[in-house]
Amino acid sequence: MKKLLALPSAAALLLFPVAGLPFSGPALASGSAPQYRSYCEAKYRTGALKGVKPRWSYGYNSKTKRMECREKDSMGLNTSVKGRTFWINLHDLCRFSTGRSDFHWHGAGNVSCGPNNHR
């Protein structure tokens, strides 16, 4: 009889942490991470040859203090084509990533989309 009573309580202990997951909120964060690579690919990797063009990357340029989309150098028919670099408009980036155009910096090269909750 004791084993029968222990079974429901053991099941409740196992299911209790899982039941609380949908109701627990995320840790207090300030904004969300932008989707740099997807933004660069959608904006600059277009046209009929987009499957053979090099993939875009991104990075922070410490000289200009801006985030950039960067295309890798590519090879053609006995030629080398220098990759292109474009500055990222952070309002467009955040609108692409989250639907809202506000952003803030957390330091050099560390951008978050959304309002700054750290004040």
C-alpha cells in the first residue's frame, strides 16, 4: 500500500519542474541579439548568381567604429575579385531582426536590438 502512495508523489516531483518551464520568464536582458549574417545575406547576396557568390560575414571596424557586412574575395576566370564591404545601418538591421528599429551598444562591436533596460 505504501508503494502505491509513493508512486503519485514521485510522479508529481518529476513533473513539477517541467510544468513550471512555460511560466518562468527569461532572465532580465537588455534587448535581443541582431541577426547579422542573415541581414547581410538578404541585403547583398542577391541576383541570378547568388548561389555561387561568396557568403557574407560581418564584423566591427575599429577604425570607423561601425559594424560592417564583408564579402570574401573570389576567383573568376584567371582573375581575382576583391570582396566588398558595406557599413551596416543598425536601424535597418534591428528592423530586419526584430521588427523594431531601436538599438543600443554594450561596448565596441556589441549591439543589441530593443530598448536599453540596464538603466
